[in-house]
Amino acid sequence: MITGQGTVSSHVVTYDDPDPYLVVAPDKGTADFSDIANEVSEKSGFWLGDAFASGGSIGYDHRKEGITARGGWECVKLHFAEMGSNVQTDPATVIGVGDMRGMFLETECYKAKLFN
């Protein structure tokens, strides 16, 4: 958001409507970039004022808060709902791409007992 209007770079192809719940968080090897990303975000006038969930050197522990996984899970629920399915009550077969020790796959997908 810039001055109250959703903006998308001309280099980005979007398929969904704007999703204000998406959160970017540092992970292995990228935590040092938090302050840099926050500075770029602030200079660009983005409404959050920070680009990383941790808030950088003065922020909170995104792993402890689980914000990345929670945000990802909300996106999963939305996409399943758009397909007419309730991911919390309807069985589903899914494929997880990434490290099973990562926040999203580890904490949220394991909670979905209906996932095959």
C-alpha cells in the first residue's frame, strides 16, 4: 500500500486479489536483511512501515509468535474455501514443498489431521 492504494510492481504477475494477511519473515540466512528491508519499505511508503515480521533488530521473535505459519495457514484456508472446501473439516491430499522443520509445514500442516 502506498498512500492508501494497493500497488503492484510492473514486474509482478498477480492471480489473486490483494491479500493483506501475507507476512514475510526472515529465516535461515536472511535475518540480517530485516533492517535493510524495513528501510527500503519505509522509503517506499509501504503502509506497514516494516517489511519483515520480526521488525528487524528491535522487533519480536517471529518463530516464538508463529506469525509466519499462522499467516500461511490463513492463506491455505482461503484458497480451499475458494474451491468450495473447508480445509479444517474436509479431508484433503496435499503436497508440502520445503523443509518439514520449517514453521509452516511443521506447526500448521501437522495440525491439519485431515491432510493426507
